[in-house]
Amino acid sequence: MAEQDVSVLLVDDELNTLKVLSAILRSAGYGVTMARTAEEALDRAQKQPFDVVVTDFRLPGMSGGELLHALQE
């Protein structure tokens, strides 16, 4: 699987962190989607499947662990 075929969902409430990680991954050829809340991430995941999810553990409303558990269901 080539990098451009890998879709990554980045989840972090800090915009600067999202921008830096997104720039690094995109420059390596990965497809990147960003979300600033767990709820936004769940909404995006319902619309599109992702190969990889990278999440902050401390998110408002729902932890990163809870988000990953919800995404598995």
C-alpha cells in the first residue's frame, strides 16, 4: 500500500499541533483529515473510513481512549 493510499485521521484540540502533524504527514504523501473534538472525529469517521487514527488523549468531552473505543464499534 502506497502512502497516498493511507488515510489518517488526526484528532487534537490544539490547532497548532494538528497543523504541524498534518504538514509532516502530507509531505510524506499521506491523506490527512483533521478533527478538533472527539465528536467531530466520530462524525468524519461515519462519512469516510480511515486506516490510521492519531488522537490526543486529553480531549474536551471525551478522552482519546473513549474515542478509539467508540470508533471500534
